[in-house]
Amino acid sequence: MDNNKKDLPIAVFDSGVGGISVLKEAVKIMPNEDFYFFGDSKNAPYGTKTTDEVRKLTLGHVNDFLNMGIKGLCIACNTATSAAVRVLRGMYPDLPIVGIEPAVKPAATFMVHPSVLVMATPMTIHGGKLRHLIDKFGADADIHLLSCPGLMEFVESGRTEDPLFIPFLESLLYEYSINNPNRTKIDAVVTGCTHYPFAAKEILSVLGPDVRLFDGGEGTARELKRRLAVADLLRDTSHKGTVTFEMSAGGDAKLKLCRRLLKS
């Protein structure tokens, strides 16, 4: 393998800053690699767009990454994964590509027949990928789906400490809230959008301390490393990797938020 190719960065793509939850895991397990994170904040949120719109945006950005020079790609957005990852693998069979999916399997199997709440964007809720997961693991758990319009926007704008955020979550999650005397009890919650892990503490404060949270970031990062290893593209030096951020909108304030989230 050409070492020059090994020295290329790995692209991590999201509709905004949420994919940094996956980037954090990737940096943790591949500290010697260089990462290029691109968030399409100009067109966020993706979760309320049509599949065709999301696919067109994603393919366009990936074409830009390839022109720049990358050795691997992580689609760190559930919505973009559902819309475009299969198409991308067909277009670029030699490029290690991973997408992310809601962590339904680990949530559905961590105990005997748990009650599981899947929180996701409207498009992911209605997408074929999530439906496939539910068909596959639905017999192992009672699975409840919750569309969460507005939640991504709180995280994207860095407003999880806003006084309005907890009341928003209480309203969104009232059916399952510990403050609801007639609540539907759940054992686990799946964060089906990469933005949502940045609100994990607040989500669990509403759902209660006995609820276990699952997100797909760590598994996605492990799969990315595996695919790069199979392609012999992992660096074999002690070089300390770098992370470069680029956002399609938001300027310095958005880049500052990116750096803060990576360190959080």
C-alpha cells in the first residue's frame, strides 16, 4: 500500500455538529489518524427533508471530499446513511465507507424482552433502515418510536443548557417521563440521531435513572477502523492525528462549538 494514501485524512460527514459524537469515538480508537469533519449546517436539518433531497446533498459533498483527497468515509448521520450509503458504496467500491444506524440491536438484547424507546428524526422514523431493524429485532423487545422534531436544532445551536430545553424534553417525552404518573415504562432509550447523545444527560433526567441509553457511535467507529484495516489503510506510525473542522454555515461560532463538543 502506498504510504501517501495512508496519510490521507478520514472524512466524517454530518448534517451539522451531531456527527462529532461519532468523531469522538473514532479519534479515541484511532488517535494516529487525521480526520476531516464536515457539517452541512447550511442545509440542516436533514431529518425533515425528502430522501431525494438528502441523497443529492450527500452525494455532492462526498464528491467534494474525494476531490480533496480522503482514504475513508464515515456518514455520521442516520438520515444521510438511510438515504445515500448504499448508493455511495456502489459508486465507490474501493473506498471504505461506513454509515451509522440506531443501536436497536444492543438495546433490544441487553436484557430479556426490554421496553425500548427509539428517538429519531422524522425521516429516520419513516425510513427503511429503521423499519428493517425493528423487523429484525422487534420480537426481542417492545419497541416504541418517537419522532423528535426540534431536538436536533437545540443541539445544533449549542442550546442544551437553555432554560427552555428541559421543558421541551418534558413535553416531548411526557408519555415516558418519570413525572408522568401514568407513564409508559421503558428500560432503554436509543438515540437515533447523532445529535442526541450530546443531550444524553438531560434526556435521562426526564426518563429516570433506571433507563439505559444506547447510541451507535462506538460501534460505527469500530467498523470504520475494521474496514480501513482490511484495506491496509491504517497508519502504522506513532504520528499524532489531527482534526480539521469545516462547516457550510455558522462561521467561527459554529467551529468553536465543534471544538467544544469534541472535548466534552
